[in-house]
Amino acid sequence: MPYIPTYEDLLTAADRIRGKVLQTPLLYSDPLSRKTGGRVYLKLESLQPGGSFKLRGATNAVESLDAEGRRRGVIAASSGNYGTALALAARNAGIEATIVLPDNAPQVKVERIRNAGARIIRFGAHYGDSEEKAAEISRTGPILIHPFDDPLVVAGQGTAALEIDEEFPGELDGVLVPVGGGGLLGGVALGMKSRRPKAEIIGVEPIAAPSLTAALEAGGPVAITPLPTCADGLSPRFTGKISFEVARERVRNVYLLSEEELLDGVRYCFQELKLIAEPSGAAGVSALLASKLDIRGKSMVVILSGSNLDRKYYPMLAP
């Protein structure tokens, strides 16, 4: 059984990262509310430095390092967003970061990681290959900080839930969370169920990479073979052990989205909400547009988790 972060761990993380990450806005969306018949709010983690929520967990983990850990530096595998976040957190702490990227990592994310000052190693056709390489390098070098199956990372991601609780007006019925490895889902579920136990936590993942769905069906994390997906940030080979333990007790439903449904969310965010979102980040909006759940008369927060949209999708944004 992995160590599951406690509510106190989330409070400690919030203190540790305060002033080092953005307290992102929680904004009411009139277009989505009218379209769905609910009260829809967007938690704009897409505005974090680096373009995703992952700066929270990366900063909490980096700021927890002792002197020896800081001397060694940090390493991680990433499909892009976590690499940027860890590179920024390391740079802010004055330590070195190495990021192992698969060959299919979107160029916009590669450039962000490089601009954040990290050393980049390209290895493997998929994130899973890069993960194995990062683990190998860490045995004799920098400290490995896993992007989603690390208690400090999960606790850091959970600080977003603490902010939602503080900012949301009135009763909250649910929170829609994109699911990749499950670090955000795990952290948000821990935070929300501690503060607002009646609020449902709802996951969204691609049909092409249903890692959490497979784990819940199997009774534990299992390896899957992800198919190519536009939501590259939601396509690990397995869900995290921490997120699985949290999800099976605290997550009500996980909905699956097709590629077209995922891209519909990206277009809607740009054309109707005037927001840039990558397919992974817009997954919660995509679920609402695809009528995966009925929220008529309910209050819902959608976490817009990332804004690093690959340039190849720009042409589809035009009305």
C-alpha cells in the first residue's frame, strides 16, 4: 500500500508553495452554464507558469529536498507539461533538472522545457520508455521525482482543491478532473472530500488511454497499451498506485472521450470561451459538450488543466 497524502499534507504543501505558484482564478462560465443548464465554473490552472497545474506538485517536491538532494538535482520523464513544471521549480530553487522526453513529445512543450533551463534527453517512442530511462539514470545521479505517483506531488496538486473550496460560492455538487496518471485527480479528491464531502469527484480520460478505468475494473493498476491520442498528457501506461487507492474510495465516475470529442473541447474553449487549452487540459469541458453527464440544476467546477496546445492544432481553431 503506497503512502496516501493526508489532509494535513495538503495544508503543509499549501504553505510550502505559497508565493511560488499562482493562485489561479475560479471564473463563472455563462456560455457553459447556459449550454448545460448548470452553474459551471472554470478553475484556470492553464494560467500557471509553464501552462499547467503541474507546477504545484513539482514545487512541493523540489522545496522538500534536503541539502544532498539539492546537490544532486532532479530528474523525471515527461510527455511535456510535468517536464516544464519540474524545470521551472528546479530553476526557482537554484538546482539542476534533467527531463527525459519521448520522441512524440509536442514541440511546443519541448521548447518550454528548454527555455526553463533543463537538460533534455530524448528517449523512446512513448512516455513509458522515457520513464524507464529516467529511473535508470536516477540510480547513480539526480533524484527521481515521479510526475504523478509521488506523495509530495499529489499533495501539491491537491492545493488546487483547497483554493476551489475557498473561492466557490455556495454549495458545490461536483468537480470534473482530467485523468492521466491521476496525480491531479488524487490530490483534488483528497482535498475536496476533506473540505466538501458531498461534492462528487468525476474523472475524464481518453478512450485511447483508459488507464484509471482499466485499474478500477481490474482492482488495481494494470499496464495498458495507449493508442495514439491528441491528449498526450492523459496517456500513461498505467494509473498511479496513489491515485488508484484514492479513486476507488472517493471518485464516483470516470468518463471516456473520443478523439473528436476531445478536440471539440479545444475548439469550444477558443471560440466561445476565448481560452487556449490543449486537448488534455480541456477534457472536462469536452465531457460537458459531449453530454457525458447531466448537470442540470447542479453546480460544477471544471479544472482547465493545461494550455500548451501544439501548433498543429492551430488551423482547427478558426471558426
